Amino acid sequence: MKRQVVLTPEAQDDARRIDDWWRTNRPAATGLFTEELSAALAMLETAPEIGRPYRHRIVPTLRRVLLRAARYHVYYVVTANAVRVLAVWSALRGRQPSLPRRG
């Protein structure tokens, strides 16, 4: 079953900020982040189980998928009809995003 992928406003801000940084600081691969994110979101439409469950005390059904080349995680939850992306967050950070405040 195909599900609609919806980014919360916070996740949209994350993606815009990361893309801006990427285009400025990665001149050899300016479109890599956007291309990898788009491919992951397209996969989530039909196969939301591709991401691994991620233990979170407030968001028990949280999952995340890694954008391998860009090294970012996409944090999301799956509902009956949609995949709701809560955050796009660097896999290199030593902490997780503050999800309870997001969407």
C-alpha cells in the first residue's frame, strides 16, 4: 500500500537548512543530500519498514533510515495512511533531535 509522506514544518526546515549548507560546503556534490533524501522519501511511500525501529521514550513507534552518503538520519513514524517525517538529523551528532516538540 502506498502511503503519503508528510514532512512536519520542523523537518522541512531541517532539510532546507541542510541543503543550503550542503550546496555551500560540498561543491563537488552539491545535489547529493537532496537526491539521497528524495530517494529515501520515495522508498518510504511504499516500504516504510525499511527504516529501523528507534527506541524513544515519548515516541514509541519511531523509526529512522540512514542517508548513507550524506550521513543524515530521517526520523519518522508510520500511520495507517501516511509516513510522518519528524526530523532530518546528522548521524554524526552525539545526540538525537528533540522530537516531542516536533509535529
